[in-house]
Amino acid sequence: MSRPATKLIRQGAARVGFRHELHPSQWLQLRAALGDEPELDFLGLWAEQGAVHAAFHGADGLLLTTLPLAEASYPALSPVRPAAAWFERAVADLWGLRAEGGTDGRSWLDHGRWPAMAPLSARPQPNMAEPPQPGFLPALGEGVHQVPVGPVHGGVTEPGHFRFHVQGERVVRLEARLGYAHKGTLGLMRGKSPRAAARFAARISGDSTVAHSWAFAAAAEAALDLTPPPRAILLRGVMAELERIANHLNDWGALCNDAGFAWPQARCGVLREALLRAQEAAFGHRLMMDRVVPGGVSIDIARSGPDTLRAALAGIQAEFPALRRISEEQAGLQDRLAGTGVLHPALAGRFAAGGFVGRASGRDFDARRNRAYAPYDAVAFTVPVLRSGDVEARLALRMAELEQSLSMAETLLARLEPGETLLALPVQGGEGVALVEGFRGEVLCWMALDENGLIRACFARDPSWLHWPLLEAAMQNGILADFPLCNRSFNASYSGVDL
Amino acid sequence: MSDTPEPATDTGPPPPWTPLRQALAGLSWPPMLLPRLVRDLLRGPQTDPAPPVPEITVSALIERLDAAARARLGRSLAIRHVGSGSCNGCELEINGLSGVVYDLERLGLRFVASPRHADVLLVTGPACRNMTEAMQRAWHCAPEPRWVVAVGDCALDGGVFRDSYAVEGGVGQVLPVDLVIPGCPPSPGLMLEGLLALVEAQRDEDEVPAGMPPRAEPGFRNQG
Ligand code: SF4
């Protein structure tokens, strides 16, 4: 094991323990070295004024690297890490930095409708031009035609545009054009204290509000060298598992319903609603938004909270076996799910896909186990992994995870001891990074604070950054009518990537 | 060969329930589903009673719509959700409305797949600039009379995102809003209250308040 890329990054000047700065020539070498070290997982790429950062995860954990920039371009990583393409496009749109030699130079977040271009750069230029027409990758062949869908959809979902190139019913190419939900979140965080900016992190993707808030809080705590009180850590774990349960129930029901089998959705809906009401009784908010904050949790669990939550969890526990068996044995349902939207394990591995998407395609990674952060370092659980990579596998995996989360939530609730729940944050500079397993996969958050304790730069990477391009790949050669099922089985977040 | 041979004894005519059992077996239901369906039927609805509707909201809404329009809308409303860039928290709660617990349809409210079929545009999220044109197009597609309901604090005034370069502000910056349902996100119960107020506002066909202010028409930003 020579691990040339890891070695190269480690040779760079260490800015903080986990982040190394490279010279332009080293960055170029990194591109070649990454090709020779496919097992180094690419997590994300972003920028701040005057630098680009890239994050990796390998045998020795998280590794960040930085290229300080004098000009507005840098050598692209997408030729060796295809997942980098979406990030490079975003970096160009937000910071005006071009990826030299990148695989895709089209804009994505910037639709030409903001008052200024490169809004996060040092000198945003006013935008005078008319919004351009979007360009899509071509597909050639006899009888190929296009089907545009969105940004306003038929169901209750977030805005996004899908461009299908189809030949008959067969999908030759699917492209997701997103960015409609771009809210400028990263820009809003700058110059605020971590406490004040936490509400933006909580709203990066509402269904993962706990996971994003936790990753954000953990990055801030790492930057400030602070360990939240044990009770707060346990409560974070409880909330994260509840969030996973609620989301898995939701998509389980919806997926069955999309395939024409309505009964599981009715039952999952009843169970989920009972859980959301218990969450409101326990934490004062149905989705537990703004509960996890830097320094701990903003609100302690209500006195009756543990019992209320246990009752809701017991209701799910009681119905779970039958619900699962019925979903697994319904021939009509299986007929629609099995073999649909296959994501090949090789591709999932190359993209380092997280969460149930990756684990249903053989990628055995779960931040709760692989990084064993508290409180998961002291909880026993198994990480289910499947290899078939189809819609059925993604659903089966979520059922298996749900079962694990039910017992984890119980365990964590049982361990609650009276104590503090929130610490004050020191006012000082620092830099931190964190990886927290949300229901979709691991959420990465990196944060740099200036000497006044205000955010100089921050980046939050939802797992959906990797899932969107993989959804495109999984739809290739499928049929158009399977798209709703396939899309639901990935359930990537629009807002989570649009930022 | 896995086929088991027929037993030699004559068992006589089949019992009367055999055809039913065969028919059920032919449906290929998993063995556990049927008893559960029966149980669900017997235990009665799990649906919550509808919330009371605030009178003050209803009268405010009545003032916004003339009698002819009310008569045309009738006591049932078709709703089209339009996401203008929410964080998806509001969508989660809207989705809850169609579930068993809130069961929107029993109250004459239903979601439709296109703005062209809609009486109500239910808008979530701050008015993201990248969505402005799409929202206005959706609004123009919806036949008149139509309501615009802004759901959530973001839709109200941009919420936490109101100072962003990427956001116009609340949905009211882009479309004429008739009703706001605040919250982050508002609970399904609160949304149901607001939507029922819309249905109630169609109730009286007599009194038309005089001197209704004309509603402002939004325009496309990029089309003169
Ligand atoms: S109001 Fe709250 S839940 Fe709704 S879109 Fe805005 S931030 Fe999300």
C-alpha cells in the first residue's frame, strides 16, 4: 500500500491538524496520485476567497487539502474523481473560480438571475445580461427526443428540472438541472457567530435538520476545542435516530404508494405522525429544528418526553414486523421494485456514495461506526449492507436501518442522566470539521472562525451531492415510467445541494 | 419431481367458502395483509376531526373574492403545490395533509398535478430568484378565480433567508398572496385551518363587499 495521494497531501504544510496546504505543482501531482489511489474517498470541494479546499476520507480518517490561489482558476480534480464535477461547477458559480481541465464547465447554481455574479467572491460583478438558456448534454440516435420535467412538479416536492433524452420508452440520458432552491446560505453564514448561523444550518435540508445542525455544531465545537455535556450528546443521538426513523417511514410508505400499493403508506403515515407528535411533546418541535446548537442542545427534553417517545417507538416496533413482511411479500410490489434503477457497486464505490444509497450497492461505510463519534462509540448496532443496488435493495436497507434505529433510540433514552445541556462558546478563532451520519448518509461540515469568533468561511456538504449524479446513472437505459420510483428510492435533497 | 400426488380418497363437494379462498389466493396477497386490512376497517378511522375555522380569517378572505368568483369555485378546492425554494420542511408537513391522519380529501380539498387544474397555489419557501419566472408562469397557468396561499415563515417574508442576494423576499414579492400560514414549518393542523377558511369563504353568495381593491398582477421579469 503506497497511498501516493495521502502521502502527497500530508507533505503539504499543515494549517491545522487535518488540513494541508499544497503548492500549485503539488496540486497537479495530486491529480495523478488520486488516480493511483482509488480507495481515497472524495467527499467534496469548495472555496473561500483566495483558496479552494478539497476533503477526502481514507484509511487514516478525514484529510483536507487547500490550494491557495492568486488567480481565478485551479487544476480540476473531476478527471480523476468524477464526483468533483458538480462541486467544480458550484465553485465557479459562487466564487468565480474556474476548474482548468474539468469535465463539465456549465453553470448550475447560477441561472443568471442574481443581481451579481460570483456572489461569494471578493468582488462580485453586477449581472447585466439576460438569463441564458440552459445547455444540456446531447444524446444522439435515431428517434431520440427530449422530455423536460419541472421545475414545478406534479407532486409535492422541491423545485428542480429533469431533462430526459428518450428513445421510445428507454431513457438514453437523464440530467438533473438544479439550483432553483439556491438561497445563498453559505453567504448568509459568513460574519455571524456559530450560534447565530446555526439556524441556517438547520435549514439546509429540512428533513435532515438534526443531522445538519449536528455536523455544524460539531465543526464549531472542534474549532473551539469544546466538548458538549454528556446529556446533550445523548439527546443529539436520540434526535438523530428519531429523524432517521421518521424519514425512513415516510419514504417507505411513499415508495410503496408510487408503485400502486397504498396500504403501507397509510400505516407508515399513521406511525410517523404519532412519532412527530411525540417529538413535539418531547422537544417542542415536530421536526426538532434548531434543537441541536453549537455547545450542546438548545432545549432539554421535556420531563414526560422519554415516556412519550417510548410509546411512539413501541407503536412502530409493534407494527414493524408485519409491515415489513407484507411489503416484502407483495408480489406486485416486488415486481416493480426488483431490478429497477440499479446502481452498480463499482460506481457507488467510485463516487463514495453515502447512506442507504451506497450501502445498498455494497459500500460498507457508516460514519456512526467508521468514525465512532459519541454517543455511537458506546452503542451496539449493525450496519446492514446489500449489493444488488436496485430500488428494492434501497428499500430493504432502509427497513433494516429503521429496526436498528428503534433499538438505538431506546438505548440512548435509557442512558439519560441529569446534567447540563448547553455550554457557552468561547470567543476565539479556530477551524473544525465534522462528519455526522444523517438519514441519507454522512453530512460533512467545515468551518473556519476568525479571531472574533465569527465565521470566516463554512461549507456543508449534504450526501445528496453524490446521490444526484448517481441517480442520473441509475436511470440510464431504464424506462421513463420508472423515474418516480427510482427518484423516490434515492430521495436526494434539492435544497441540500442548492444551498 | 416436486409435484405431490393427489390423495386417492374422494373428499366430496368443496366447502362453500372454497371459491372465496381461491379468489383471494388468486390476488397473490401476502397472507398477513388481509387480516390487517380487516382489522384496520373494524377499528374505525384514525383521522383527526377537522379543526375549527377562525371566523376573522374567513371574513378577510371573503372580502378578497367577489360573489361570482365564489360561486364558480364552489365548496371544493383543487390545490397545486409550488415550491419556490423551501428547505423542504414545509413540504414534509404538506405531505402529511394527504395522509390518513389529516385526510384532506374528506373536506373537499385535493392536490392536483398541474397549475392548470388548480384553484389554489400553495407556495412554500422564500421567493428564490431562480424560481421567479417559474412561479409567475405557474400563476398565469392557473385559471381564474384563483387563490395564492403562502405557507411558512419563508413564504411570508423570506424568513431567515430574507437578506440573501438569492432571494426576493416573501412570496408576496412575486405573486399576489391571499392568505399566509406562518410557522417554520406550520403544522399540518394549522395548514388545514387555513385551507378550510378558503372553503368557508366560498359559502356566502349574497353579500358582495363594495369597493374591492383590484389585485396587482405580477409580471415576468424578463418579458416586457
Ligand atoms: S418556513 Fe421553515 S420549514 Fe418552511 S421552508 Fe422556510 S425554513 Fe423551511
